[in-house]
Amino acid sequence: MRRRTFVRTAGTAVAGAAGAAALPVPGLARGLRIADLRLVILHTNDTHSRIDPFPPGDGRNAGLGGAARRATLVDRVRREHEHVLLLDSGDIFQGTPYFNLFGGEIEMKVMSEMGYDVATIGNHDFDNGTDGLVDMLPHATFDLVSANYEISHRGLAERVRPYTIREFEGVKVGIFGLGIDFYALVLADLHQGVSYTDPVGAARRISEELRNQGCQLVVCLSHLGYRYGSDRPSDTDLANLVPEVDLILGGHTHTFMDAPDVYRAGETGLTVVNQVGFAGIRLGRIDVTFGAAGEVTGATAAHYTIDRGYDMV
């Protein structure tokens, strides 16, 4: 399916964010109506235990990131907007001594304090095994979703669901997760009780179920990866094969996308793939507007670079 490019707007659509652009949603392009509701979707991926900013002298990432700065920014957005979702696309664990020393407890507590709503599971979240992941779940107040991992491990099955639905003034938003194939990434004894299944089939099935439950927006938190030169399923494959998914917020490949990709229109006229690198260097933002009947009327996309401008005060 041919990729469509963004329509760039004059000026900045989101204050303080880079790369702001209008998405080509039919109703918005024609200017048919003013939206009655705005939903701000903030998203991260592959934060990899990066609690502190990168230290000085750490190459191109020096001074970037930091959970406290991200929390300050998220709090600012929440003060400015009534309806905000904070989402993560997996690989919460592994990458700094915080994980080596505390096994993921710090990461889960930080995300909970920050008010994350929903996250999916990445391959590195199994680095201490399924039991190690389950041991950290009491510290997580957010939902975990995964639609293509078949989970027989009792402790994990009690916390992970294929999807969740959030409602904002009558507008339903369905959020589901997809995980990458464990082959050559996670040792079999580390993901005991969790089996990989076809993500495309799972996305089709869950999207249909969410639409049948009245969801006006379907969001996939994907840890498949952006794009490959092989038959490994990717976010770009998903966008082409399952247009019923409106937003695909990706992870795994640490891809810094300066603007999301827009593919063929699905149910809402919006099929978008986005990813914001790794280590909490960026915070992605997609604003979706809805009309009086709950229909999507427009969207803009942008990202924030987390630097000293978001230090706590």
C-alpha cells in the first residue's frame, strides 16, 4: 500500500513540541466542523530503565532524557488538557544499573507515579524471566495489554489482558498490545508460560471486537519494530494489512521518527505509525479530535525532546 506523507502546517500546532503536523483526516481537511472533544495521547517506548538523564560527555545523547523531566512535562500537558492518555510500547526494563540492582521495581514505581495508563510487554521485560516480571507487577498501577502472547503463567495471566477500553465523555478508545517473536531474542526458559502467536491475526480479531464494542478509536501498542527487510512482522506491515487500527505506537527498533507515517484510511480515515526512539529522549504526542457523534474529525502529531528545558522546578 502506498504511503502518504504528512501535510505540514504553518507554525507549531503543539506548543513546545517539534515536528507538529496535521494528519490528513478527511473531515478535518474539508473543515466541516469544530471538534467537541480533544484527546491528547502521549507515548513512549523502549525507556530501558533510563531513570536519569544521559550524563555529560555521553555523545549525542548527553544531557537528554530523565524520568523527572518527563514527569514535569506530562504534568504540564495534563494541566492544559482535560483528556490525556499516557501509553508505553514496551521494553521498560534493562539498560542501566537500576534494573541490575532492583529488577524493575524502580521503573514500575516511576511509571506508576507518573500516571501511565496502559503499557505493553517488550522482549527485554522478560530478562529476569516470567517470574521476575510478575514479581514487579505489584509496583505497577497501570494496565498491561498483549493480544498475541498466549499466557498460561498464572501470575502474569492475572494482570495482562488483550485490550482495555477507556471512555472520554462517551467516546470509547480501545487499546491493545502486540509483542515480538521470542525467537533469537529471549531464551525459552525466560518466557516460560508465554507463547508468541501471529500478531496480524490478533490485530484483526481484536480490532473487530473493539469496533463491535463501540470504540471510535483503536490504538495498538506494538513492540514488533518499525520495518524490516525480512518476513518478520513489523508496524509498517500491520498498517498495510490491518487498516482497522487507527494508531500504531511502536517500539523495539529504537526508531526516531521526525513525523509519523500515514497509510491508507481505515474506519476513521486515520491509520498512523509512530515511534519515539528510546531511553525517554522523546515524548510522542498525538492529538485526536472528535465531533458530537463521536466521529474523528482531525488529528495532529508532534514530539517533545526531553532536555533541561523540562527540569523540575
